[in-house]
Amino acid sequence: MTIASDASRNILYGAAVPTGELFRYDVGTNRTTNLGRPGDYDRDYLYVGRFMWVDSRGRVYFSAGNSQGWGAPYDPAIYRRIRYYEPGWASAN
């Protein structure tokens, strides 16, 4: 759904719909890695892809959730904030 590039490291990041998992694709090795999703996501299916970017250190930032749409509103304490993944970590935060 959403893609952000880390051109200096030859990596693409993407967030999957509907599960909210974060993926990393290494262009040089042609390898895709599932980085998981934040552990406090309390829904199996959610909306991802509003924002995603990578900073100069290689940390990727992303968001998920939407207060309108299907089902009950998302909990603001969980979804109305920017998450991040830092290379070398086991999963997203």
C-alpha cells in the first residue's frame, strides 16, 4: 500500500494492507524481509499507508489507523501516532 525508499542503502520499505506488517526489500540481494508490526496493534486488519518516510540514519517512519471507516473507531493511544523501525531491530515499534 505504501512504499518509501532508502536510496543510499538500496532498500525499499512497504506497509501491507490489510495486516499492517512492515516489509523491507533489499534491491542488491533481491531479498524481502517481513519486519512484523507493532505489538500493540489490537486489530487483525487495519488501514496503513497514510505516511511513510526514511530519515538519513535509515530509520523508517510510518502510520496506521483511521478514526473513520469500518467498525469501531481506532484507539487514539495506539493508532494516532507515528511509528518507526530502525535497521537491526527485530520488529517495528
